[in-house]
Amino acid sequence: MLVATSAVACSSTSSSSNTTSASGGGSGIPASAFSDHTGITSTSVSVANIATLSLGGLFKGAEVGTQAYADYVNSTGGVKGRKIRVDSADDNFTRGEQQTGHAECHHQ
């Protein structure tokens, strides 16, 4: 997720095909993805980590690992000077909570 978001933040929006990739071949990524700047500002790149945290911390590593990676990238200057901001949510191992968590992280 972080890599995909970083690629969107760093990629050019000029593309004449429906799909594109860094190497010029079709990768299955819609060209419109390169013009969607949701969660990207002039100073930050926001990513969401939605994991099941309520089952005794079984998937807490996803949250910790995502934040650790963001901290590392931020310590080296961020993504094109933008700091990565991680929004985390607990899906309580239910689809409804996952969708709620996504909506909350998406709108922060």
C-alpha cells in the first residue's frame, strides 16, 4: 500500500493510454490512478492501515510495521519531501467495521 501510494504521489499524470507503468508497459494500473491525489497534500502523504487489532493483538504487527516503515521513510526525507502519515483503524474482524474504518481513514 505504501509503495502504491508513493508511486501515485511521484508519477506523472500525462498518459495517452488506459493503463501505464513506470517502465512504459501496461501494468493493469488505470491511467486515472495517476491523477487521483486523495490523501496527498504539499506536505504529507496519508495512508490507511485497517487491521484486526481486537483479537488479542494478533494483527497488531500490521499497524506497528506500517508505522515503522513510515517513520523510516520520514527520517530519510519522506516521499518527494512529503511526510507519510499513517491512519490506523481496527476492523474488529467484521466487514462492516472494515468499511467504517476505511471511510474514517479516508476522510481524515
